[in-house]
Amino acid sequence: MTKIRPDAEPGPQAALQLIAARNEFVSFQVGLHGGRAGLTGVRASLDALEGPGRIEGHAITLYQETFLDISTCSTPDSEVGRWPDGLIPDRDESVGEKRQAFPFDVPAGEARAIWVDVLVPKDAPPGHYKGTVRVTADNGLQAKVQVHLTVVDALMPSTASLRTAFLLWPPHVCRAYTGTPECSEETLVPLLQMFHRIALEHRISLASAFPRLPGEATWNLPDWETFEQNWGPFLDGTAPSRLEGARMTSWQYLGPATAEGLAQFQEEARRRDWLSRAFDYVGDEPPYGISFDAVKKRATLSRQAAPEVRTLLTSTVQDLEKYQLVDLIDTIVVLVNYLDGTKPPYVGNQVEHYQDFLSLPHRELWTYQSCMSHGCAADDAPPENQPGQGWPSYMVDRPATKARAQEWVSFLAGATGELYYQTVGMLSTAWTNQYRFRGNGDGTLFYPGTPARIGGTTNVPVPSIRLKLIRLGIQDFEWLKAVSDAGDPAFARGVAQRLIPTAWHVPDDGAAFDEARLCLIRRYLELEGKRDVDPELSARCLGSADSASQPGP
């Protein structure tokens, strides 16, 4: 939860104390400082974590953190210079090739970092595990970091409870790996399959990541049997994945805006048991992206031709009522700034205004964040983005907490899903420049793992630190839901509200997020009558169970 920049000062060599459920990812960083002479040939390893069982192999991934050199800040209080974000794997997650994470050098007087992911196996016996990260360098450095992991008696689902529709435009993938916006199916399909897999392992669904017709927004769908062969495993939960059984929680209709196309989509989705996750994106941010009249026309067509396919719109309930769209929209996706805002007409918490809509059959509230978290225009920088507070944000040069916070805000709003407009917007220049819509990283969460950049022989996608932080937030949502489902929703809500009192007041303190998560784990174990975690670790919980059980403000 700290972004280790080149000017970071060396800290103490403290042992790590981690807690996780079975089937949950935990992440940590090992920072290195070059000192007066610098370090050359740095290598690192974590062979296993041992305890009641053994965690090893593909459950452990080490990365070298790389910097994005930022020349224009996303917010006035941010800083130019190098920010960590791209992750070069030691052995990639997609095909298992050895890559160029190690060795690397640390210049004199500068800091670098190693990112470590650990997936606790589904069958790992609860208890205490220990391991050692070993770091060496050519100048004789031999350092060890002790890792202590407590596996609690809980199982996190492979498929996220929070539905997501993170979008992907395939021509951006083609351009990043081939240099042109169009590439052959033989090239594109394997790449998109790897993107789907790595997304599911970060607990998100790439709802639109399917090949398109050349120069068109509609999909290239020669026949449904071929579609099922290529993409069915990701919708069915049978694709190879470290999260066994993980499946997409949403997928978008990308066919022509015709009754015939929609009706066929509904029928094919029903035949394959995919219908409950299908949606038709009938408009984006009217009246800016589309007129309300056009939304009504498209939503009416969808209702008539495919009534069981969910209609989805980014808007507010006030506009749905104003333009008589309530009966036509199933999933309303609301900008976080409009759910708990600071500017008219959305000042204060707006959730109560959505209750009548949500009382209707098959309705859902989703959330999203956008450039409004940092300012979409030069004179539009939100005054709320002061140190120690601010909106959820997926920008590189914002504190790590901002990327983890969105799913906490979703929980507080009673939302069941999240939309993100793009994940590969500047994929082709991701290693050097991601400045878009006045933010660094807006619409880009992956990096192109070409052999020229990360080594090996195969093109693969590689994750950003921000994608790891989003996964942390989604896992936090699982703990919030688990405590609520186990019988104490007031506790979960109280923990979340103390951490984030308003949507625009996300703290910069990463430790506060970890402590809030620990509160949830402890309470869940109590509710389920299971053995508590280490008392010393539990003592870090924010407040007492009694105070946390009280409803928040």
C-alpha cells in the first residue's frame, strides 16, 4: 500500500505479517536502496511458505516494479517524476515463461522494489506459514525478509461476488503487439484469451474483449460454435486459471442494433446458460455520449427483441425519471461523484434516491469512477483532492489507497457491480506514456509484455500495480459481504464508514485499509464460530467489535 518511488528512504527490515483466506491473493513489496555504491545484478526468490501445508510453485509470483516517467500530474497536489506501476514477472502468469524481472540494478542513492503475489491454495490447511524472500546482488549483498502468513478457516470464491464489466477495445491490443490497429484472428484470439485469463485472476471480467469486424464496433462472429469454443471456457469457468472455476460475471452484446441480432443473442445466451450475465449497453453518459432520445430508442428495441437481456446505462436515477427511462433500464451505473457528491445537484449521499428503482424486479445499481476523480478539464480539478482525502482513482500518480477504495464505496452504496470504460486505451505506449483525459493511466490497466520488453519468446499481457490494488479492493468487498451474510451487516458498514466517511474522503493511509480488512476477518471468524487469528494481529483492528457493530453515520 505504498508506492515506492526512487527517492524513497530505506526503512527497517521488519518481518512481514500477512493474513488471508484460502483462495485469496495477498501481496507485499520488498524495497531495496542503492546506498552509496548502488547494487548490480539484484535477484530475488521466495521458494515456498511452509506450515500445516506447503504453498509453492505457480501460487507465488515475483515481479520487478518499473517506473512510468510522468511529466504532467493528474492532480495539482501530485508530483512529476517516476512512479512505480508496470510489473515485469519473473515467470509470467499466462504461459509460464521465464522473463527479465531479474537481475536488475539499483543506482546509488535510489530505491527500487520487488512486488510479490501469493495465492493461498483452496486446500491449504488453516494455520501459520513461514517463508523467506532471499535477495542477492553481485556486490555480495545477501538479505533475507521473513514472511509470516496466517491462513484462516475461510474460503474466498473464485468468481467475484461483485459483478464487473471492464471494457477492452481489441484494436488497441493489435496496435500494441503488431504496430497496426487490425491483426489476424490467429494473432488476436490467443492474445485476448490471455487478457481474459489474467483479468479473471485479478477478479474482474473483460466484458467486451472479443474480436470485432475490421473498422467496426460490432463483433466478428462467424458462428456461435466458434464463439463458444474460443470464449465459452471463460464464461463457463472451465478455462485454465489459478482461481479454479473463475468465470466472467458479465458480457456485453456487441452485435448490430437490430431486433434480429438481439433476439439471436438472447437465444444463444440462454442455450449456454450465459443469459443472466448478458447485458446490452444502451448508452453512455447521456446527453454527452448519446442523446436521451437515442437511449430510449435503443432500450425500447432491446426490451422488445431481447427482454431477458439486461439493459445497462451510465446515468442517474434523476435523469431516468426525467426522461421516462425507468421501465427501460435494468442496470443503472452511477458515477461515484454523483452517488455521494460535493456539487449540486448531487450534494451528499444520494443512495436513498435509488431505493424505488431498486425495488423494481431485476434492477441493479452499479458504480464507476472516471476523470472526474482528478478533473476532466484544466479548470475542473476537484478541490476535494487534497492530501489525505479525495475520490477513488485509478491514476498512476495517486496514492495506492485510491485504487483500492472503489469497491468499498460500492459496498456502502449497496451496489452490486462496477463498470470501467477501458483497460487498454494507451497499451501501445504504456511503458512510456499513459496520459489521457488529463490523467496518467486513465483507461490503461495492462502493459504489453512483448519479448523485447520483458524477455522470453511469447507475447503476453502483464499487470499494473493498479490492477493488483483493484483486486485487493474486490477481495475487501468479499470480506464486507461475508460479514454481512454471516449476520452482522452493521459491523461491516461501520468498518467501511469509518475508513471512508464520504466517497470523496478516501484516506492516503494504506495501513488503515489493512486494519479495516483485519477487523472484517476477525468478525467473520467470530460469527462463524471459528478460531480467531493471532491475538497480536487482531489487536490492530480499528476499534472494538462493540463499537463497530453500531450503524455508521
